[in-house]
Amino acid sequence: MTKIESRPGRKHLLVTSSSDNQKVANTPIVALNSELKIIHETSVVEINELKPQGEKVDEYQTLFYLDIASSLNEIRSHNALRQLAEIAPFIRVLGCYPRNATYISTPTENQLLTPPFPLKSQRLKIGIIGFSRFGQFLAKNFIAERHEVSAINLLSNEDFTREAVLIGLQPNITYFQHTTHLSRFFSSPLDVVIFAVSVISFESVLLTVTPHLTNQLVVDVLSVKKHPKTLLQLHIPSTCDVVCTHPMFGPDSGAGSWVNLPFIYEKIRINDYHRTSRFLSFFEDRGCRMVPMACEDHDRLASGTQFITHLTGRVLSGLNLQSTQIDTTGFKLLSTVVNSTVRDSFDLFYGLYKHNEFSSQQLNAVEKALAKVKSDLADCEEKYRNNQLQQQQKKQIQTLVLNARVEGLTPSKTGRVTDLAMEMRQSGKDVITMSVGEPDFQPPSLVVEALIEATRKGDTKYTQLSGTPQLRKAISDYLWKEKHVKYAPDEILCSCGAKQSILQVVLALCRPGDEVLIPAPYWVSYPEIVKLSGATPVPIPTTASTNYCIKPEQLESFINCNTRILILCNPSNPTGHVYTKELLEEIASVLLKYPHVYILSDEIYEKILFKGEHVAFATFPGMWERTLTINGFSKAFAMTGFRLGYLAAPKPIVVAATKIQSHNTSCPPSIVQHAGVVALQKTDPEYFKQAIEGFRKKRDYVIAEFAKIGISIPVPQGAFYIFFDVSNFLTPDVPSSEELCLYLIKNYGVALVPGEAFGMDKHVRLSYATDFKLLQEATSRLVNGLTSLKKNHNNRSLL
């Protein structure tokens, strides 16, 4: 630089070319000025965005006239000018001097040497990695502008050569089909390498290609931007330039003109401004609206546009909407959305969700918006109904509009039978209840005394939401000592019963569209809790021949991409059967293949075991992180009315369930928590031994009595239930297990629970956790009732 002279220039002068006159029209200087203007317009926006919002723009700016001691023919001169154009708000080349220093007042075409590397005329050597539909679309347009194009497809065995011929690319493209061809792909020096692969496969493709990169301009055209930007910055050699782009159009929307179609880009790392500008000018020359934007800002905005569009298309496609003769314009537009989005692979849609942190927020917002619409419709319906009643001057009856999920619930049939038994007792009838899962003995005396003592001492206030530190520490110690599974106190949430613990963890984890696998027969509340969460319960049928336990191969056949939770109740309610350690190991081996599936292990009956030791599911390799251990004090310690249970799980899950409990019951009763600590720490082992021996005696008695009338029952090894087949006793008048239970309670005064409640009709559940004399009387009534029912049916058949 040999001279600098500055003068103030009004801002409007900066948009007017000082060399736009006819004498120098169509000369290399004018061409160069036009090229510099392209660079300026794609760079100055980035500079302006750095200014604080609302900053006053100066009316005057300073012009510098530069004399440069360099030939216009030299590439270094062009590069210097182009780099200056990146930061200068205005730049024009006014003229040049030949080497003999003779002044040329009016340049002519003969006196000006043509630059060896004009920005728009030099062809680029472009390599495209990924040659699906969008890669072919780019190649076709690059070839149309006479750029040299090579392409390679790394992820599919499909040969796209025929496709290339069909769209008119051959023989103007060099095509490679396999990873082994990468060296040949890079053997010819490339100016630009474009990654036109899916979002899902980008990282693996990038790692494969990186060893072959040297000093190229590396460009991605993915639909999300922060994800590729991070990986490119991490893996691409520093000698390469990096530009992240998103042409927001494709083979369909860009089939005609590109005018005003947005082209988003961010320059991540640039060494060769000349090459980068040539590449970007390809899109600008075709009319694209060039939008410089940070990758993070792109993802934030795209989640509310592109992801929402694809989400809308996917949702509508699931409705299988059909065109009719009365289609509205709006419907046709929606059909266009469906066709344009579903035509893309689901991997693209998943990539938009998986690799854009804002997409999940949009999905939640959509769910909330849909819920709001449903709520508004319900409110409107109620308002309309009330107005209609007022207009007709009828007696106003407030119609109760329930939550759709509540309306879909089935009332507990165990509760129905128990309520009927209580009503009959209150009316003076003799009814023996064998329907409730409740021990017939009292809690340990120390537990009762601890409850009273805590009340007397005034320990009756709120405790920590998740339970007192003493109780959670006692549970942690118990699980480690007795079950050999390690949970820290802050990985334990104490609730008002194990049922609440199950409800909260299912609500925390399950979403609409998820599936929860439940071996049948199952505890009555499992499927209804799942329905409350919006997920779908999926029963897995079992039989008496397998002791009502699922088999590993059967489990695997039910698992799919929507499976969220597998529920295992061990020992089982309603069957009393126990999963052996060997069977649990096989189930865990299957689940290792499906890391997206959680296991809700309901171990509330783990202390009531007639043979061997109970095995906690969380102890198996790879299962702790995915196991939701449920337990409590109702069954083993006979503390059913105390209402105290707990969830033990990884901390993030416990934190989520705690949020739900914070808006529900808050902490469990303080005095009950004191009793729970004593139950865990001071209960005499003899207490459990006596309870188990009592249950064993009752179990064996019932099985022996039923065998006398032909009822064969697989011997349960845990809990205090017998679940048996009654199909031989059903008749046209008593066609189901529910009708049979009603028949027995009304005519013989014995309350059982129908198998329909547990997902298996033609069976009933009997709880033998009652006084032995009452059990003998109840069993005698059942034997008489079943025998009489079968005998009467046979007699009618003979008639």
C-alpha cells in the first residue's frame, strides 16, 4: 500500500459504484467490482448483527483511496481485495497502472489483463458425499453451471447409477458406490466436499471420511445445524475451511426457480475466502435469498417451522385422510404438507427431533396446545349445553364432563366385590371375605409402639417430601443388606403406599404412544395406571403350564420401538408364583438388547416366600440403571392401613416422581415413617418365619381340598394367593368368572375376585390370608357351591 487519503463521504454514496460508466463496461474491473459486491453483501450482514440493538448509525463514513503496489493479474491481489470486502462496507476498484508506470486515463479491454481466477467463471471441483435424492438434486444443478462433480454413496448397497442416468447426470459425473472407493474419490483434488447425508448417519460418515480430508472447503447441507457444526469443529483438520449450510428447498420446491428461496449459512472457519465466495455465489447467482445465521439460532427457529411442518405431516398421514369432491382449499394445502413431508424418510424426521434440542420443546408445546383445544371444546360443549337448558326453561342439571382418561378407566373389581361383601354383612348376612390381599395378623408390636410414641412426642409435622432421612437411610441399608442392591438415600422416594409409587413413576416416564408390557394375569391396577399416563397397556398372556411366568422368547416378540416399561410382579399377585433366578437372568439378557425399555419390578411380596431366596431384578448386570424397584410395608409387616411404600431408582427418575408427589400427597404421614424405621431395623426374624409357616399351612389346606373336586392348582411359592381355573364350573346361567363370584357370594357367602379383573377370565383369585378356622369354613362353602353348580348343570343337560 503506497498511499492513503481519507475524505468524509455521505452514507448514500456507498451504494453507488464509482466505476459504473459505459467506458469501462464489461471490462475485468467491472466484473471484479461485481464479485466484490457479492462478497460484501454476504458478509456485511454478519458485521451489522454484532452491533448492539438500537445503536445509532453514523450519517458519515470515511472513504479511503488506496494505491496498491501489485498487479491486478496476480491471484494474491484478488485474495487481498476479497478479504478486504469481507469487512469493508464499501470497496471499488477504480483503475490500474501498467508496469512501465504510464497512466491509463480511460482503460480499454486491450489495456487491461484478464484476471486468471475470476470468481464466477472458474469451475469448482465438487465432491458430494451421499447420493440420495437431495445429493442428486445438487449434482444436477452444479453440472448445469459446468462445475466438475464427483459423488460417492457410503451407506447403501443400492446402485444409484441408473438413477443418475434417468435424471440426466451421466456421463457428466464421476460416481463411486462403496466405502472402499474413498481413496479414488479423493484422488482428484477437490475444491469443495459436500456432506449430503442424513442427520442420523452424519457422524459415522464424517468419521469415515475425515482421514481423507486435507485442505478442502467442507460443507454440510443437513437440516439441523448445531449438531454438524459441533462435529465438524471437533474432527475436521484445521487446514480445511468449514461452512455449515441449509438450503431450505429441495428437489420439489426447487425444481423450477430458486429466486427468493432461503439459503442459510454460517462460516465456521475460513482460510481461502476466494474459494468460499465462489461456492456461495453459486446459490446467490441463482436468486437464493442468502441468510447468514448462527447454527444455534437456526435450530431454534427451525424447530418452530421445519420440525412443526414435518410433525404436522406425520400426524395427518396417520389419519389416512382421503380426497373427496368437496375438498376445501385448506384441506388441499394440508394434503400438500402430508405429501411433501411423508415423502422424506422417517430418519430425516427423527434426525430433526433427535439432534435439535429445541424440537422436544416444540413437541411438548404441541401436546399442550392439543390438550388446550380439547379443554376448550369441553368447556364450549358444557357452555352450549347449559345455555340450551336455560333457553328451554328446563330444570338445570349440571352435566359432569370428566377427563377422557378417567372415563376410560375400569373400576377395581376387587373393590367391587369387597364393597358388596360389606353391604351384605351390614344387612346381617354371613359373608367370609377371601378377596382382599391383607394379612390376618397384626404388625410387630414394636411397630405399633413406635407409632404411638411418635404421636406422644409430637413428631406429627410435615417431613421432607421424599421421606425422613432416617427412613430413607433405613431402606437403603435394608436393600443393600437383604437384597444386595445399592441405592443411596436420595435415590429413594417414600410415598403413601406402593400403589402411589407405581402411579408416580409411570406418570413420570410414560407418554402418549408408549406401550407398557404387563404379563397376564396381572394386578388389577397396572393397566389402569398405564391408561392414566396416556400410554397403552399391552398384556402378555401366560398359562398355568409356565406357572404364569413369561418366557424370554415370548417377551422379545412383544418388544418394539414404542415399548417403554416392562412390569414384573415377583412374587406375583394374583398367582403367587415366583420367577426363578435362572428365568430372571434370561429375561435380563433379552432386555440388554433393548436399552430403551425400563423394568418396573414390583417386589412388595418379597418377604413372603416359601422356598429359596428372593432375587432383586436390579442386581442383574446392566439392569440397575433401568430398574424401578417398588416395595413397601403392607404385606411383609402387615401394615396395610399405615400406607407406606417406596420407589428405589436412579436419581433422575426419583426426582421426576418427586415432582408429581409434591403436587399430590406431599410426604407420607410422619408418625408412620417412624414406625417404618422400627419395622426395618427391629423386627424379629421369627415374626416372618411364623407368618410364612402360617401361610404355608393355609395354602396346602386349600389346594388339598380343591383337589378333591378335580381342581388342579400349580403350587404357588410366594405371596398368599391361589389363582385357579373354574371353566369346568361355568354354565349358561353362570357364563363368566364375574358371574360365578356373584353367584358364590350371594348363595354361599364367600367373596372371591373374578379372573376378568386380572386379565384372564374363567379363573378366580382366592386370598388365604385369613383366620384358619374361617378359611376352613370358606373352603367348605366353596367346595359345596362349585359342586352344586356343576351337579345342577349336569342334571339340566340330562333333561
